Amino acid sequence: MPQLNPDPWFFTLSLSWMAFLIIIPTKILAYIQPNGPALMDANSHKFGTWNWPW
């Protein structure tokens, strides 16, 4: 049964996992976020009650 022979598929499996574990995370982490998080004080986040029309 040729599908049980791991010789041609193990190399493909190992190369794809190497791409997922080494190459792709370094490319994703290299992106620069355009707007970083800004620190705000707690007083600026206070909201009033909503006046519902019904």
C-alpha cells in the first residue's frame, strides 16, 4: 500500500511545519502597527446615563 510509505510525505510535512513555525511568525511579527495604544486616565472614560426617548 503506497499511502503507508512515509518517505515522500514526511519531508513535505516537515518542510510545511518548518514554514509555519519559523518563517511565517517572523513575517507576522515584523508588521508595524500604525497607531499604538495611548494611555488615558480613568476620568476621561466616565459616561453619563442614556436618555431613551420611550
